[in-house]
Amino acid sequence: VAKLGNSDFIKVGQKAIAIGNPFGLSHTLTTGVISALNRQIESQRGKALYDLIQTDAAINPGNSGGPLLNSSGEVIGINTAIFSVSGGYLGIGFAIPVNQAKRVATQLITHGRYAKPWLGISGLGLSDDLAELLKLKVKRGVLVAEVVLGSPAFKGGIQGGRTDFIFGNLRLPVGGDVIISINEKEVFNMVELVKEINRHAVGDSVQIKILRNNQPVTLEVVLEEIPT
């Protein structure tokens, strides 16, 4: 049985070993390095995948589900995708970090399914121009446009926009809260916010720091399962 490692300690440049069944060739081993971390791609079904490990170890169709190992033989990722125009190896493969896989596997074993955590807002990452136009004291964060009625954000007291505002080609509800951080981890856009929420589990209580009327406020929000 392969030992599970800790993907939080992965470094760019360290050795990577991929095992799988590319094109039906079972028990194939390829080597390379960790090329990058925290990559985001879109699957063929249009679903965004976050926090991926990028490697140049040869990964091809059939490798999916196989382990990505470090030089000690510890599993650091689960091979899951490639970037290719031909359908074959181009030196850009992606793996799900093993720590993320551990969280999903634990829920599958204990509950028979994976319950994805949910905050329940829509918003837009601040830019210098938008922050200046809205006369905000912060330059970075997520401007909350809408809060889903009955969502964890709604129950926790997060407020959405109240007035329409034209910004470029966008019509934005403004006047709502600006989310600055989650559990003291700064968030600058919706992608980072979703990634941070996904690091937690349903039922977790998170501290969300917001800017309301240009004053910092900290709210406690209990995450719930995303509605199906």
C-alpha cells in the first residue's frame, strides 16, 4: 500500500513520478518534476478545477486516477488531466493534491458521498479603478453583489449590493460588503474565495472579515452543503 504524503509541502522543481495505464499500457511509470502549483483549469464538461499540481512527468489518457509520487515514494497527488491539442503528451499534466483527495475520500467512506461546502454569494474582485470609484478604503477583496436567501452568508449577516452601478460593460449591485479575508487568509477575487471555502468542510465555522460602510467587521459563518 502506497503511503500518503502531505501535498502542502510540495515545492516547484522537486521530482515527480507518475504511475498509470496510459493508452491501456498497464503499470507504466514516468518521471519529471513539479512544474507549478495552484493551477486552475476547466474540464471538458466546463467545470473549474482548482489548486492543481502541474507536472512535466508524462501523463496521457489512461493515467487518470493513478498516483503522483515524490522521490520517497509517497503519494502527493492523483493524476487527473492534461493540456493537449492532440490528445497526447505535451509536457503539461495536472494532479489533484493528495490532501484534497484525503478530504473527499474521508467523506465518501463515512457518508457515502462528498458534501461540497457553500457560502452562497456572487461577487466581483476589486480593482484599483473600482475601489477608487466606490471610494473604498481597501484596494483588494471581493465586492459582494448578491447573497442567496437562506444561504450560510445570509444567515451569517453578509449583505449584498443595494444600488445598481455601471462599471465598464457591467451593471453591478453595489453598496454591499467587501470580503477581505476568510480565517485571516486574504481573498482578492471569486476564484480565491471559492478555493478557500473548498478547503473547509460542511459544518465548519469560518471567520469572515468584511468591510461595511468602510469599517472592518468580522462575522462568523457556518458553511452548509451546496444545494443540488
